[in-house]
Amino acid sequence: MTLWLWCAVGAAGGCGAVARFVLDAGVGDRFGRGFPLGTFAVNLTGAFLLGVLSGARLAPEALLVAGTATVGSYTTFSTWMLESQRLAEDGGARALAANLIVSLAGGVLAAALGRAIGGQL
């Protein structure tokens, strides 16, 4: 791996993390923080974007920067799990189930849609 590629991964990862923060905060400010809609929006759009990138059959280096670094730092499995655990602690069994089921199903569908669109590029 070249120095340029390492720098690109670092820069793209930083951009993805900032984008995640901005979207999560914007959704939370607009719709409230009772249910983790910000994380849901981030993970759904990230699954779609990764699907597009994988469907587009990018070169390995481009997929590393765009997919692994950018989308990988943008999406957030750990926050999704922590927020799910908090919903469970607060006694929100329905909210917990909705967060888990809708996130999983929506993520799979978003990735499949993205991959189909990416395959047309």
C-alpha cells in the first residue's frame, strides 16, 4: 500500500465520520432523540452507498477508499447496538424490536437496491 493510499484512507475516513455526525445530529435535532432515527438514517444510507459502490465494481484501491474508509467510518454498528441496549434498559420492547428488525430489513433492502443501481453504472 502506498503512502498516498494510506493518506486517502485516513482523509476519507475522517470525512465519513464527520458526515455521520452531521446527519445524526440533524435528524436528532429535527425529530428528537427518543428513538435513534439519526443512527437509522446513517446506517440505511450507508448500506445503500456501499451497495452502489460494490455494484459499480470499482478497482480494489477505489473500493478501499470509498467503501471501507468512507462508508465504513460513516456507518455505525456499535452505536446501533448501544442504542438498542438502551432501548431495552428503558423498557421499550416495541421500540427495541422496531429498531432491530427495521434496521436489519431496511439495511439489507437498501444494500440490494444500491447494488442493483451500482451495477447499472
